[in-house]
Amino acid sequence: SSIYYKYIEPLSYCFSISFKILIITVYGFMKWYICKCLFCKVYLLDLSYNRNAKPMTGSNELRFNLTQIRG
């Protein structure tokens, strides 16, 4: 889709191997984690699920948040 090639493809190089491209399906919606290359922080682009989404840094914190969402 367009969002993949517009955001994911150009930024894929700045993801570490441990979390290259993360896609989660919750309640039928796609959750995209996109790397902001300048600071290499990961943001959750989903205002409907978490209106107060904050940037997550580090793979350990990222895995923790993914576990919470999956649960």
C-alpha cells in the first residue's frame, strides 16, 4: 500500500534487526511502528487506541509495550 512505500520503505534502514518492521493487528486495525531516523525513536501511530501515545526508546521497552498491547 502507499503508506508502506511512503514511510516504511525509506525508513527501514534505521531499524535495528531486533525490531525491523513491526505490524500488529488488534481489533482489526493495523498498528504501525515507524522509526524517526533523527533520534531513532519508535512511535505508535494510532490515536484511536492510545490518544496519549508517547515515544518508546530501546528494544526492551518496545517488547514490553508490545506484550501489553497483545495481552
